[in-house]
Amino acid sequence: MRPLILISTLTALAAVGACAPATAPDPSSARAEPPRRCFQVDRVQNFRATADQTLYLRTSRRAVFEARALGACRDLDWALGITLAGQGVSTVCTGDTAFVVPRGGGAIADGPCRIQVVRQLTPEQIAALPDRDRP
């Protein structure tokens, strides 16, 4: 009876050992999340909207953020101005959602549009934008 218990125990330990990783995961090989970049909604100096519902927001001389409309945002590309508001906060970061209301230029405000801030553009990405899209 003892050999049977010993064999059962060894079999169970071998099965558990086979499930364990052979080596510890290398933390340097894990894909690092880019740092979240933030801006204050009252610091937006200029904007440009494209026909595909992409919004570029200039928050300083060197900082431009890309945002995308979540759903249809009517007349965003015709607006002369926008009102931007975070969801109960004055600071919006990459990955966050916010509300934008197009104003003027034939834009018919039908309520706020939800946008998501996608990323902060690098100086090279800003320079590569077409003139009509660069804020």
C-alpha cells in the first residue's frame, strides 16, 4: 500500500511541476506601457478636425494631442471653435474620454460628442501632419 501512495504522490508532484514555468519571466522583455500624457482642458489653444472624426488639440507650443470621436460627431470638421470638458475633471490624459461641443462655422450643436484622447504626438509626427490638419 505504501508504494502505491508514494507513486501517487510522485505522479501528482510531477504533474504540478510540469505546469510551472521553466524560468522566471524576464521583466525587461515585457512590453512597457507608454507613460500617460495629460493636459488641462482650459489650456487648449487651437484645434483641427478631420473628416474621419480625428481631432488634433494643441495645448502648448510643442504639445499636440490626437483624439478620436467615439461615434458620430456632427459638423466637427466645420466648427470654428469647440468647448472641451473632461468628465468631472479639468485634466485629461491619454486613454481618457472627454466631451467636445462644436461651435460656429455652420456647426449645429446637437449635444456634446464623446472623444477619447489617443496619444500625444511627437514633434516629427506634428511636422508630418498635412497643413490642413495641423493645429
